[in-house]
Amino acid sequence: MNGNYAILAATMLAFGLYTPTAVAAQSESTADEAPYDILIAGGTVYRGKAQPFVGDVAVSGDRIVYVGPATDHPAERVIDADGLVVTPGFIDPHTHIGDALASEIPAARLVLPFLTQGVTTAFIGVDGGGSPDIAATLRADSGRDYGINFATYVGLGALRQEVVGEEDRAPTEAELGRMLALTEEAMCEGALGLSSGLFYAPQSYSSEGEVVSLARAAARHGGIYDTHIRDESSYTIGLAGAIEEALTIGREADIPVHIAHIKALGVDVHGQARAIISRIEQAQAEGQVVHADQYPWSASGTGLSAALVPRWAQDGGRQAMLDRFTDVTLLPRIRKEMAENLRRRGGPQSLLITRGPSDALGKTLADLADGNGDPVQAAIDLLKRSEAGVASFNQSETDIAAFMQRPWVVTSSDASAGHPRYYASFARKYDVYVREKHVIDLQEFIDQSTAVPAELFDLTGRGSLAEGNFADIVVFDPDSFAPAATYTEATLFSKGVQTVLVNGAIAIDEGAPTGRAAGRPLRRAAEGCARE
């Protein structure tokens, strides 16, 4: 063993990455053994919640078969990772890519906006949107190919729309029973748990007790309660009140709580991150399981009606809302409340149109109001034409940094059409918050994007580079990994990812997509379900 190899071996041994026996074995000839399928050689390897080292990662079939110092074991394909970072595939626990995965178009199911920034596993069905028909969503036996792995929630909104509709009322006893039965069935078909979007109609019409009942059904089968909380701002019960409601639901239903895209949204709540963190960590200290995800953008993405139109004016759905816009007895109240909602979001210049009529795209609400100086009327006029999506610039960098530095907050995208977070969230978090602002370091970024979410959501065999784990692997250039997408050009692929493996298949090779689709639907192993 030469001097350099001895130093490397001693370092690896100190970090518990392999045993002296394994070191000795690696120094022996392996020429008579079957070659690895793929050897990623000479990169800086971040295994997941462990110190990095320079070495090799080998893959055979869909599994990782070696992680350690440089090896002379033969391989069918050697990928030179010298100067590059090798990590587990990134895990995104909050996305809106269900339509892409359900598409009839194979290219859409590749989900290239994710692969090109290193995301190999994503969750769908969030914000209460997950269909109760989990078997159809996962479609493991459909013969379809997917570019990434994915899991799904059953959603409160989907349950309510199927059973109750869009009315502002409580479910009857029979309706609640039906919703509970659908939740139980979904859990037994492999749902992650129950998701809610209590900010959005018709879910905003749900009482805390209704949500507790459904969360208990998910809890009986080992599920998680994922929630877009009722108020991230000062719309109704306020940010602190909505966090308290989420914690109460978790305690009463005896279920882990995951807070989606945690933030302090709007001028009224800027600076509240520290207090929210303190409250959550108090609950954790008392034994409650609570964690969160966060996207690294100061602008959220939502519908224009969700951002500005009061919930009571949306009761009954879009047509009912449009009818109220023409009701002279209701319109003054609607306009007054829309003006207040616009104020709390930072004014008309803070809302950028990202989805809707082509002549409005890329303009702010202030731009659209130039003709008459009335941004509320501009919003109503636009909504009469069609629903619109907005990038809402509503967060402070101080709050973003405070949440990002907590060990229980993981990386997400909240990926949706029209917002650059679909194409660039993981790249932006690295480029802006690791390299530029030094809010977190590279190890924290990788752990928050791999090992920590894998642990929180019990993704067995994923999230770390370990022998026997699934070969979801990313190789990126630390000098060039960066976003290209912007708020006005939201569909540009990120730069700097050299190689992506999904279940052992190369999906990105030398920075270019290969067309390989090796992703898999992931079913959560449910507890307490009858088996035939």
C-alpha cells in the first residue's frame, strides 16, 4: 500500500466508511470478478449525512454495489468524476407534476426539468390535490415508463370535491363516513398519507375537526399529514394560528406533521420566522414529530383568484365567483377585500402574471392597471377572461434564511407551470444559498436534499450512497451547477449536472438527456391493511 493510499485508507477508516479488511481486499486484484455495470471514479463523494471523501461509486443492475476509495475493479462503463461532486439523487417532497407523470406523452413522463437538476424522486398529490384512486395514480402495472421515482398523497381537496362538492358547508355524517372510507382505501393502496391545502377553497371550508378525523384514518396505517396550512400570512387566522392548528391536528390525530413550503408570506408577517421556528421546536421537544419543506425563492406561485379573491366569493366554484363579480350588491365588498389582500402581498408590482392570456404574461398587475390605475379592477378583468397564475413576491430573505438553516427543513420545489421553481429550485438553492450567500454549506444542502427527506418519509434504500441501496445518483460540477430559468423565462433547464442515474440507468449523460426512463412508482407500506 503506497503512502497516498495509506493516508486515504486511514481517513476513510476514521469516518467509519469501511473496515481494514475491506481496505486490504481492495488492494488485491479483482480482474477475475464480474465487471461492474458503471463505475463513477474519482469524485468527491457525499454519501448522505457523512463526511465527504474522494473515491469511487459502483453500480450493477439497479443497485449500488461499492462505495469507497479508488478501485481497479473492471467496469463496463467508467464515468470520470474528477473535480465533480457525487451525491444521492435529490428528493423533492412537494411538487405539482402529477399531470406530467400521467401524460400520454412519454417525453413528458421523463420530467426533464427535474432530471436536469438532479431530482430522481418526487412526491405528488400535495396541497390536498391527491386523487383517492391511488392505484390508478401509481399505475405500476400500466406498462408506462417514468423518468423519476414518485409517491403520492391522498388529498383532502380531492376527497371533498368527490363527496361534498365545492360548497361552503360541513360534510354530513354519511359524507364524512364516505371520505373516511376513501382515505382508508387510499392508504391501503400505498398513499404516503393525507395532504391538505386549507388555504384553498373548498378545503378552506373544512373545520379542524373534519381534518382531524381524516388524519386519524391516515395515521392508523402509518401515514403522514402534509399540509399547506390555512394561513401563511394574515388572511384569516394568521401564520402563527395556522401553525398552531397544524400542530393540534397532528397531536389529536397522533400523526407526524409535515408543513409544506414553510414561509412567512406578506408584509404583515415578515420577521415571524424565528417565532414560528421556536414554536415548532417546542412541539418537537414535547415529543411531537414535525418537519417542513421549503423552496428557495422569494416569490410563491399561486392562482390570481387564490391570492386576491376572498374565500366566501369563491363558494360554489369559478362560475359562482364570476357571477358575484357582476352583482352590484356584492362587488364593493369583494373589491375592498381584494384591495386588502393585494396590500398584504406587497402591492400590484409584486404580482407577476405567469399563466393565463398571452397578452398578460410577463406583466405585473401594476402593468395591467396602467390604463385605469386600478389594479383590483385589472385583476377582476383578467379573471373574467380566465384563471391566471402569478409569481407573488411576498417573502423576506431573512425569513427564508432562518427556515433554511433548521435541520428539519428539507429542500422542495412546489413545482408548477409558469414558475421557475419547476426547472431550477435545487440548482438555485445551491447557487444562491450555498455559493453566493453562504446561508448553508454544501453538506447541509446535500443532506437537506437527500438523506434527511429519505429518513423523514421512510424511503427505504434511497437518499444515501450505500451498498445495497437503489442507484439513484447525481454527479454535478460545483463550479457550474446553477439555474438558467428566471421569472420571465421559466422553462430553461439548469446547468452543471453531468450525470444522473435513476435505479441504475443513466438518465443524464455528459449533461444531456439519454431518454432512459427507469423511474418507479413508490408505494408506502401501509400498516393494518387486510391482505388477500
